[in-house]
Amino acid sequence: MTHTSTPQVTIRSARETDSDEILRIYQEGIDTGNATFTAAAPTWEGWDTGHLAQCRLVAEADGKLLGWAALSAVSSRCVYQGVAEVSVYVSTSALGQGIGSKLMSALITDSEENGIWTLQSAIFPENEASINAHQKHGFRVVGNRQRLAKMTYGSKAGTWRDVVLLERRSAITGTD
């Protein structure tokens, strides 16, 4: 009988040296056509400026990056400093292994330690796995934006897409 062992997954802070793997995994998600309106992964500088300096995590096993999670500001207005948009991407080679769930759990903890009180996500309704994963971690559907924008790339170019809006309010809300 053959036993296969699942490698030990470590969640840690992302480093600039992870940039190539982060962008590779991002592009894998983009290539599905169900992750984002973005047509191609940006440069590292673009990714770096598009995400908050804190709350950048990667999942790693046996020295290989399996996924990443990060937050983006939803507004530059100071009243929204505790509101951020979630991005979680898992390598296609690691799908179905709970990597996204581990990243989401760690991201929620990290966000609360950094004063984030509301996490938001905008997900294509066809991406049921992502919606389910968010709901598992306390996100609730707050709306549906119909025909929000058209895809500009791939087999879905020119197709109008709906987006499901989800949010998670932290327990830290109203504590000060």
C-alpha cells in the first residue's frame, strides 16, 4: 500500500523575493476567466502599489509557493482606512487542498491585528468555490451588481459579467 503525505503548509508574510511566484499564480487565476476583470498580471511594482503594505501572505510547502492573499484599499478617504478588498489566489496545482481557506483564515487574523474592520470581495457568480470559501469564513452576500463590466480578454472578451459583493465585519468593530 502506498501512502501519500500532504506537505506541511506554512503561511507567512510575503517578501519581494516571492514576486515572480505571486505574479505567476495571479496569472493562473486570470487565465481561468472567472477570477478578475484584469487581463494580465501587472508588473511587481504595479502589484506592490495596488496592495496594502501590511496583510500580504503566501502559502508555502516544500519551498514552493502555493497561493497568496493580500488586501487593497477601497478608498483613499480616511474614514475608510479600516475597509479593504480581499484577493486570494491559489495555484492551479494546489486547488482543492484547503490552501485558500488557510490563507483566508490567516488574512482575517492579520487584518484585524492591523485595524481592518471590514473585508470586502467582489466575485463572479460562476466562481462558486470562491463564494463558498468566503461564506465559510463569515462573509455574507450584500448585493449583486448586474452587468457591471465587460471582459476584455480571452474567450469571454466582450461578455458582460455580474459580480457578487460579499463582506465580513470584524468583531473589533465598535471597540474604541
